[in-house]
Amino acid sequence: MNLVHETEPFILVEGPKWADAKFYGDWLLMASKAQALWENALKRPSFKKQMDLMTVLYIPDFELSASLFLFRLEKNLVSFTIRLFGDYDGAAEVNQFAFMTQMGFFVLTDRRYQMVVPAQMDIGVVKSAALKFAKTEDEDGLHPEYLIAAMPYAQAEEWQSRLRVVDEDQRRADRAVLLDQYLQNSWIEEKPALVAGARPMT
């Protein structure tokens, strides 16, 4: 990574319990399902036409991205960060993150994202996420930053250190509370709940 200024925006992602094989497996399987639905959606001429410009700039691969995001947990064990404005490879990662966030693989809780297994994944979810992401495009390209919350690098680093040293049982309990609050807010706002049972996925 190039030198980073402490005020540069980064995305902070908190993961489930370290080495939670069931979560990892469910998460990867849902990403595989999303990929199959995406490829099926592109077979529909009207939808494919709507995606023509976006897919010139970016080719979604949810199976690959989900695997790479999981690998990112290896360094810190409980969280990872993504540079919001990076090089070409970094831009592809941010695009994937933005798209997957719209499908419910990451949910925003208190300025940081939680990795979750979407409770619902069908062609409607995938198409809705794709269309929302495609709407960020202008003459300069796609703008995933319109759909993402970030924080200064220094603050993200501080949060990572805090999450790493806190007792794991406490971190999981805090994560469960945050996910419960997310679900409650989703219901209040009459939005479809995209997170499967928050507590089992901590």
C-alpha cells in the first residue's frame, strides 16, 4: 500500500467470530448464489441493456470477491479496512464492496460495516442492487463512494486496535447488539430485512 494520510477515507469492516467455519461457508455459498443470479439476470435483454455501460467499467465476480474479503480477515482476525480511493485494483475492490453491500453482505452499524449472511437472495435483490450501483455512474465512471460510509484512516486504525484487544465474547455480544439495532431500524423504516438471525452469526 502507498503511504496513507491519516485523514484519508477508509472503510472499516468487522467480521464474525474468528474461524467461524459455518459463517464462512454460508457467506461463500450466498455469494455463489448471487453470482449465478447475476449471470442469469444478464440473459434478459432489457436488464443487460441497462447494465451495458456499467459492465464496460466493472465486471462483478461475487465468488472471487467474497473469498478475497475473507482472506483479508487473516491479518487482524476480527476486522479489515478498504482504502476508498486507491489504485486500479483497489477501485475494483471498492466496486465489489459497494455492490455486495447493496445485496446485504455488509450492513452499516455505527459507522463500521458488519459482515453478514443475507437472509434473502433472489434475482430481484441482485437486480435492485445492480441498478442502484449503476445509477452512480457519470462521465467520470462509477462512484461507489456515493453508497459507502467511510472514516479517516487514523480513526479506522484506532477502531481496529480496539476491536482486536477486546475480549472476544464481549466483541461478539456487542456485534449482536449492533445487528439487532440494525434489524429494528430496518423494520421501523419498513425496509426488507436482509440480515439472517443476527445472534447466530456473531
